[in-house]
Amino acid sequence: MTTTTKPQTNGRNTGAKLVTPSTQRPDGFSVTTSDRSLGYNKPQLMGRKLWLPMFALAIMGWSVGFVLAIVEAGTDRSDLATMQSLGHLVPAFMFVGFLGVFSAITFAVARILGAFRKGGGEVQQLAGARVQTLKMPGTAKAMLGLMAMGMMVMAAGIAASFVAAGAFDGVTAVDITDNAAWAAAASGLRRMGVALYLTGIAFGLGTIIEVLRFQAIRLGEVAVAHGHQH
């Protein structure tokens, strides 16, 4: 009777992929090494699925806002209740569009990063080299965090506009003053949401640059290892 022992490794087996703990390269990049491409991570999978629905949301929001703006332009100026309601609804729907398009752009950036992660790993794998996958940079985490905050803040501003649209009729001076206060608060929230979204997108573009730098260096290393050098 014989017994066999499995060779010990420093990694962990995830399916058919032997993944070693993260290591710091001499050039400063933190990577995970595996025998195969790790494919997409969870945010990148979300980006692949959600960028188009969010873009569709943007188109719908802008379309409704545009129609309401036409209605507002043709409304009798003496109908203060309708004017005040439309004055809230038009920016609310327009910013639903902005929320959708900024989310779509963020998800598209994640989708691009996923293509680099999966494709770069597959190239290394096909070349017969151990696959080094860049760990999620801090800029990518910042992009996701800022997107989440931007979405919540902008959604709060949009919700405030919807509430205000049905809360004031413009009959009394107090009503008009309260309406203006709600409009100012909603506008501030919506604009802050835009600022957070755009800052997150900037971090996302910075992440693409970081990934491209790593991919270029790593593919050069693989080429040299296989005798392809100038």
C-alpha cells in the first residue's frame, strides 16, 4: 500500500488557477501571480452589465426633461403653481439623465480596465509565462467610492426637487420663499453630485494610465524572457 502527498505550494487554488499572495515588484507595482488569467473582478463585471442600462436611463431622463421644458415654455405665466412645479421637475429629470450618463461613463471605465486585466493576463498565459495581475490601485477604489457618493448626493437633490414640485402652489409669500429655499438646496446637492462623479471619473482615467504602464512593462518582460529583445 502506497500513499501519495500533494506538493505544497505558497499559493491557493481557486478553481484551476493557482494564485500566490500579493507581492511588491521592484518597480513598485503590487501584483498577484497565477498560472492563468484571473479574468474580470466584480466591479468590472458590473461595468460590463450596467453601462448600457445606465446610458439608456440618461437618454430617458433627458427626453422627459426636454418635453417638460417645452411644456414649461408654453405655460401661462400667471399659473404660478404649474410654473413652480415644472421649475422643479425639469432640472430633476435632466439630472436623472446626468446621473445615468456619469454612471455609464464610470462603468465604461471599469469595463475598459476589465479588458486590460483579462486580455493582459491571457497574453502572458499564451506566452507560457506566469501571469502577473495588477492589484486594484487606490485610484480605482477612489473612483468607485466617489461614484457611490456622487450617486447618493445627486439622487438626494433629485428627490428634493420631486418633493418640492408637489409641495408648493406659489400663492403666498411664505410659499414662494420656501419654494426658493428648496430649489437652492436641491440645486446644491445636484451640483455636488456632479463634482463627485467627475472627480471619480478623473481617478478612473488615472487608473487606466497606471494599468497601461504596468502592462507595457510586464509584456516587455515576457518578450525578453522569450528571447525577443532589441
